[in-house]
Amino acid sequence: MPERIYLTGFMGCGKSTIGAILSNVLGYQYLDLDAEIESEITMAIPSFFSQFGEAAFRAVETEVLAQTFDLQNVVISLGGGALVQPENLRQTLRHGLVVYLALSAEELTDRLRYSTNRPLLLDENGKTVSPSVLFERISRIMAVRKPFYEQAHIHVSLTRQTVGESVDAVAKAIYQYLKDLKNKRA
């Protein structure tokens, strides 16, 4: 097993939930990068975002991500935009196994329609938007991020399944990837 498994994908795809359970299944530690960032900046990410902007947040995110490269036996849930920075993508691919948790824009809209803590999905007053505006926003952001996500070592398409089924699908995909990798080297 790799020392570090990074979970990536759009906000709301289940990285934190799946990551916490997957770490138990594998006997690994669990780290949520956004929680680590909040600990570093001593405030909630939405507050930091509104006070300092996305560029400042991404700089802190890069610093905190770099601190994970020496950890061992850990599943790390990344923020939805963490790998859009080319250096972050390059380094995570180099230092661990990157797993992309994929969901459609429609499913993400259903999951995120009542979310009030995702700054990029709220209006200029910090309020939720209509489902059609949310779908458009998710689709637009996803169009930018998807090419980065798709560079992950493993892609797991999550549909309307239970959390347990999702964790099982991710674990099976990791084991299959490692088995295929071993067979290629033999």
C-alpha cells in the first residue's frame, strides 16, 4: 500500500466522509486538509475566503499540503480546488496515490443545494442560490477542475450509492490499481 492516499474531486463528492471510513478500513490515519488549514489560519475557511480572497487561501492550502508529503499510512481528503494549482497536482502525484471521486453536476447540485459553507457556490451576499444557478456554477467550476482531477492515478465514479458502497468501490479500485501495477512490473 502507498504511504499516502489523496482523495480529490469536486466539493460535496464525499471526500471527507469516504476518507474517514476508508482510513479505518485500511488501518491508516485520516487527515482532512481543510480542517488542517482551519487549524493553521485559526478561522473557518469561508471567513478567511471573504476576508482575504481565494488567492490567499490557495497559498495557505499549498503550504499545508506540502506538510503531508512526509506523513506515512494516511488517507488525506483534499479540498475541491487543491489540485488546480499545477505544483500541488505534480507533488501529490509524486508523493502519493491520488484517487478522483467523480460525480455528475446534477448529483452535486442535489447534494450542495442547501450548503451555506461553500464560498464559491454562494451569491455575493453569502446566500444560497437557486438550483439552476447552482447547477450552472458547479458546471462552470467543474469544467475548469476536471482536467486536473482526471490526472489522478485512479478514477472512481460514484453514483447514487450508499456511503458503504462508495468506500467499498474506492478500496476495490485501489487494490485493483496496485495489483495491475505489480503485474506490469513483473
